[in-house]
Amino acid sequence: MGGGFRNFFGRIGNGLRKFMTGRYGTDKLNTVILFTGVVLCLVAMFIPFPLVKLALTMVSYGLMFWAIFRSLSRNIYKRYRENRKFLILLDRVKDREHRYFDCPRCRQPVRVPRGTGKIAISCPKCKEKFIKKT
Ligand SMILES: [Zn+2]
């Protein structure tokens, strides 16, 4: 009783696990991409202008496709790097007390307090000096 069912779903589960072996799976970036895609798709349904609706729908499908592509990707290292970059960016956006600049010479990110006006920043890595408004 019910054994056949369990077997059936067990086999699907096994097949899925086998299919996902060596593939990236999901991460925070994927969740955000997928969520944005779904939201855009829903928003598009309420837009009365056909062209805008079409454009939004295309973008939302693109985002969902991108999320699926990332989770099925076998280039795990590259996907991992993308997610890390995204998390760093997210931290920067969330941080209301600092501004982040990339050193114009060596690309080293430099964090400075916000709202101090124009200041001269010197890169901690290559000592390059540059002026930024904070
Ligand atoms: Zn530098």
C-alpha cells in the first residue's frame, strides 16, 4: 500500500539528484533574480500599454531564464564568484554610513565615512591619491 507511490517519487528524487550533480544549484543572487522576474511578470499583467507590457514580460522571462541557467550551470566557480560580487555590492548598498570607491589605479575598494564633503583619499594598497565627494 503506497509503496509504489513512494518508489515513484523516490525515483524522481534520485533522478533529480543525479541531474543536479556537478551543477551549481541556487544561491542568494539566484533567489533575487528569480524573485525580480516573478514580480515583473505580475506587474506586467496590470500594465495597460501593450508595448510596455511586452517589454516587461520579455525582461521577466529573461530573468527567470537566467536564474535557471545559473542553477543548472556546471561552471560552479564562476557562479560562486558572481554571487560573492553580488553580496559585496549588497553590503555596500546597505551601508548608509560609508561610501565605497574603487582606486582609479589598482581597483582596490576603499571605504570612507559618508557626508564629510570633498576629501582626499589615499589608496591603502598602492598609495594612489584621489579626491572624491562623500
Ligand atoms: Zn590603489
